Amino acid sequence: MTYTVEKIGGTSMSAFDAVLDNIFLRPKNPYNRVFVVSAYGGITDALLESKRSGEPGIYQLVAKHDEQWADAIDALEVRLKMINENLFADPLNRTRADNFISERLKDAKDCISNILATCSYGQFTLRQYLPQIREFLSSIGEAHSAYNTALKLRTLGVNAMFVDLSGWNNKLSGTLDEVIVEAFKEIDVATELPIVTGYAYCDEGLMKTYDRGYSEMTFSRIACQTSADLAIIHKEYHLSSADPRIAGPENVLPIGQSNFDVADQLANLGMEAIHPNAASGLRKKDIPLQIKNTFEPEHKGTLISQAYQPDSEKIEIIAGRDKVFALHIFDQAMVGNVDNVGYELMEMIADERVNLVGKEMSANSLT
């Protein structure tokens, strides 16, 4: 039987009834699958900052010494409990879900308060603690959605298992791969359905290393470390010939088939579904990646594999990104030294955490 590792995006998770019917309960046998879930739509924005507008979330309020961070946690707790209320009709299960997230948020508030108190002394600065604060805040949204999903599935007779990789109340440590291997060593996917947090606590620091693409990395490494036959991403739309939100759904078509070369190009442009390192791991392990539409379960979506090579050259997808700038450097003294100049420039760009889309060199110029 095919063993799959599947990831469900945040927008899809917010439409949980569709996720339940179209993904979790659709096959007669719900097992031989692992699910990595994102936080419900908008929750990570509230925890960190808005991905599109930059509006500050709890993390940014803490970083700016804004005392409203505690009120923001309280407001988020109300919001998360409203999600629980819509999800659980049974008061007992709703209470369990509420208690779980209340405890997480209380721990987070206590931790931040203690750090701020420590930083009131001159020998300590908040800046040195900000990466850790960002890490543990980012884990809360995924823990909430994964716990709720496992709890809901158990009420429906599925032997679902909440797999918490956040490092909150367990001693899992090591590299990302080591944490995954340790967490899965006693899980039998033939009889259990693991629901895994998209965030994983590890030595390299997922937020520090991959920023908001961390859940794709967790998904990819689980697929690689557990030798999945197929990796599946469930999105609110198909991987299409153009962005349906821009071009209009009536003007685009699902790609259907593609290869990892195209996936790499899309990842380089910042496409949310495919982090560059995530696609790289799947390619090296020769694990095909299927991208499906949550709301069209009968549609096979798009399969990205090493094996696919088109018979003829064609345009597969129109993609792009905003806020792209070209930096052009010209100096005739660079002749014969352009590689060294390019290397130094790449280091500067990396230090400033600017995403490099592409570069071009000539004998005396660099763009």
C-alpha cells in the first residue's frame, strides 16, 4: 500500500469541514499516511507579523518594547477558542482543546514576562533573546491546529496521534532529521494516523534558517526520513498556469505534470508551496511531489517528479514577484577579478537576508 506524507496549508485548515471530508475521511483506510498541518489561516500572522502587510503581531510588539503584547496574547486566546467552539460541538472535547491552548499561551506569556524582567538589568539585552522568542511563538499556531485535528479525528473513530515536534514539553533535541527520527521510531503508520506540528524545535532553529517556510521543511524531511512513496501538499487552489487570484480562476489551468527543475525555479521566486530546500530533499530521495486542491478531491492535481520530461518545449507557468530590484555594478578594474567581486557581493546580500533571484556577469560588470 502506498505510504504518503501530506501537508495541509493554513487556508485549507480554516475550512476544516472540507479538509475532514475531502482529505482525512475520504479513503476507506485512513492510515499509511502522515499529516503535517499548518496553523489556521492568519494565526501565524497574529503571532509574528502579517506576511503581506507587515502589521505587527505579538513577536513584533515584544521586539519593539510595546506593552500591548500581553493584550495581543489575550486577544489571540479569544480568537483560538472561537475556532475551538466552531470545531467541537461536544463541551468535553471543547474544554480539552481550550485548556490545551490556554496552557500554551499562559506559558508563553510567563516566559516573555520573565525575559523582559531579566532584560531590565543592564547586563542583558532583549535582542539576544528575540530569535528564541520568535521560535517558540511560531510553534503555538501549529500545535493548536495539530492538537485539534487529532482530537477531532479520535471522536470520529480514527486512531489519530498528536505528534508535537515543538519541543514545548518534551526532551526531543538534535538536528531536524534527528528530532524526526526520534519522534517516529515507535509510530506504526499502518494502525496510527500521526498529525504532526508544522514547526519542529531543532538545533539549527527552523525560523532562523527557513523563516516562514519552516512547515514545508518539516514536511519534506519527514517524507525523506520515513521513506515516503509520495509527498502531497493540499492547497486552496491548484498549481496553475498563473496565479488564479491575479489572473482569475477562469483564465488558468492546472499544470498537471512537471518536474523538479520547474519546482526549483518556482521556489526561487518565493512560491509558498515549495521551499527551495524542501524541493531539493524530495528530489534527492526521488520522492514525487503532488500538489492538490483541497476543494476538488477527485482531481489528481499536479505531479512533480524526476521522471517527467516534456516531449516539446512549452510555457508551463507564468510566475513573478514584486519588489524586485536590479543592482548593476560596472568597473573596468574588475576585469579578471569579477568572480571575487561577485563572491563578496553575494556574502553582503546574504548577511542582509535579501533573497537573490538571479545574477549575470560580464568581463567588467555584475548585475
